Amino acid sequence: MPSVTDAFTAVLAIGVFVVAGTWLRARIPLFRRLFLPASVIGGTLALLVGPQGLGRLAGALDGPAWLVDGLLPAAVLEVWSELPVLLISVVFAALFIGKHIPGLRDIWEVAGPQVALGQSIAWGQYVVGITLGLVVLSPVFGMDPIAGALIEIGFEGGHGTAAGLAGTFEEFGFAEGADLALGLATVGLLAGVLIGTAIVNWGVRTGRIALDASGDPVDAARAATDDDLDDLDDREGEPARDDDAARATDPLSVHLGFVAIAIGIGWLLLQGLEAVEVATWGGEDGLELLVHLPLFPMAMLGGVLLQLALDRTRRDHVVDRRLINRISGAALDLIIVAALGTLSLEAIGGNLGPFLVLAVGGIAWNVGAFLVLAPRIVPHYAYERGLGDFGQSMGMTVTGLLLMRIADPRNRSGGLEAFGYKQLLFEPVVGGGLFTAASVPLIAQLGPVPVLIGTFVLLAFWVLVGLRRFGPERAPAGERTG
């Protein structure tokens, strides 16, 4: 059992690897061209100097005994293995704290096409993943049907969600699922930037993405500084102006308290739902779903409820969205380094065939769905706006924001606002939301076929909504795209 000192040392070690990742990113142009976050670089470095990297190499070469376990103490690795499951609640609790939450009608008017496109891509990832599980992964590789959820968890959910669901995978006897999902998230991150940039260049050459006075949008975005890109990473909001509170204590401490309250509300919601389930459909020999639900999606709802309460009481000014983002960003950096540093290469190597099938299938669906659906659902600036949904579907929200910045440096399309509003009707459900967290127990208890049917129905629903409610024929003249 790790001690408090071990936990403190483990967190400090993550900080060292983040600094190392930042240093490497600044000195290796390829890392900057790929827009790799310093946490991903630092986590990969931690994996290389740990027992599965340096340790294995030392063992194979009969190196010094003290290198057999790498440079990372076992206690640090033990803390790291538990850290993502805890910190993911911080990330999700902070998603909507400090944001103005408009009415559903306002969200739909501005972001309806983005909602339809994003939901279609997400549900399609389940359809493709579960189908591959039934047709290839289970019969050919003997893999657990739960693997059908890995594309959405790894690609749409990203590193944080994949790491946060480690306990759920283990609970259902598929512990390697978390490592495979983390691997898919890393592949998705790299592929999203590379393929997305290629799509932008293709769009410019074919006239699907319009140039403006700034010139080639790719060049304009590559010239942007890291600070410019950070501004896109959902860091909107004005500073808190509660001077009395600022004098009373450090604002960061207060904002940590807001996040803690949101997590507490989420925990109470989860306890209440579990009690209802046990008393009704989840009784003896019943369907147990909510008891397997992790805390983080409920923490996100807790954040929404907290923000609504602040809005109603006109106390929303006490929250500085930029501080909330810093807390969330720091927690996500900790998660990524810890998760990648403890990634099991054996799990991926032992399931390399299924891993490649899922990676290729997920990328093919994301690219195909974007190219086919975006110009038919998004009524204007389809490629500029749709790239945000494509980037998010490949593993990180910031990838989507980055691609939108490359394609539309001046935000002529209004895509940034629509993309931000879209999250309010997207992330509570998929991309790390309630269904993402529930997908593993659903497949385990109901079987893959009922879940496949349900997700296919939802895919068809959102595609039809996008095609019939939106689409280029509904765009104003002069703004239609094909």
C-alpha cells in the first residue's frame, strides 16, 4: 500500500516528465509539427525509462540489477496506476463550471448541425467496433466482445476516458481493454493531426475550403504560437471579480473547492441512482448497470448543476473559467503521463492483431463519415466546421479545435462557437459521457447484439436528423458547400 510520501513523490515525478516533454517538444521540430502535447511526450518518455522499456532492455542485455525495473520505483508506478481513475473526475467535473449554459433551443439553433454530425460519428464508432468484434475479433482472435466498445472509448473518449475506465474493464475481466484503449487514443491523436492536415490541404486545392486574405490557412496556422493555440482550448471566460473572496484566500484554492463540490454532487447523484436501481430493476438477478458506472460522468453532471445554481443565484461571476481550465488541464496532464507511463506493452503486443483491426476500422469510419456526412449535414462551411468533429472523434477536443484553426484561421464560419455549444449536447452522453461509461457493462450483461442494434438505431436517427433538418439546401444562398 503506497504511503502519502509515495503519492507525493509520484505526482512530483509526473511534473518532471512534463517538464522533460516540454523541453523535448521545444527542441524537436517534428513534435511541434505533429502538435503533440508535452504530456504525451513526457508519458512516452516515462514508459521508455520504466520497467517495460529500459527495464526490459537491461534484462535482455544482462545489464545491472538495479536497472531491471527501470528508473521508476515500484511505489511510484503503483500510485500512477490508480491516479487516472481518480483524476478523471476532476477533468469531467470542470467541463461546464464557469461556462454560460444557454437554453436548449439556443444551443440547437447555433450548434444543431455539429450535434448531429458529432453524434453520428460517435454512434458509428460503436456500430463499427461491435461489428468488428462479432465478425473478426471474437471468432478469429477469441477476444472478449467488450472490445467492441474500444473504438469509441479510445478515439472519441481519448486518453483520459480510457484511463478512467480501467477499473470498469478490470471488473468485467478485460483488464487489457484499458491498455488497448490508451493505445488507440495515442494512434488517434497522431492520425487525427496528420490526416486532418492532409484533408485541409486537399480541401484548399479542390476549392472545398476557401482562402481569404490571410493566404494559405495551413501556413497561417503553422505560424501560430502555442499561446494562440491554447486560446482555442476552451479557455474562454472573464476573470472572477469577487474582490472580497480574492482577498480572503488564493483564488486557485476556491476554484479547487468548486470542482470538489461538483464531484460531491456527482457522487450523491450516483449513490441515489444506484439505490434506485437496487430497489427496482437491479434487484436479485436483475440488470445491474448503474452500480458499475464510474464517478466521472456523474461529476460532469454535478458541474452542470453547480453552474446552473450559480447562474440562477447570479453568482456566476465568482468563477474564473481560465482557472477552472488550468485545474482541468493540470489534472489531464497528470492522467496522461501516469496512464502512458504504466501502459502495458504486453497487452498491446499480445493483442496486436485485434489492436490493428480496431485502429484501421476506427480511422476508416471517422474519415469516411466526415467526408460523406459533413457536406450533407453542415449547411455552410461544411469542411471548416466539420473538421472540429473529425478531430474530436480521433481522440482529443483540442485536435478538433486545432484543425478548425488551420482551415479557418479567422473563424469566418463561426465554427468555434458552434463547436463549443455542441459539447453541451454531446459530452454528457458520448465521448466520455454516460453511455461511454455504461457501454462496457451493457455489452457484458446484455451481449453485443442488443447494443449493436441500439447504437445502429441511434446512428440512423442522428444521420436522418442531420440530413432532413439541416444540409446545404437549407443554407442561405452563397454559403452552400458540397
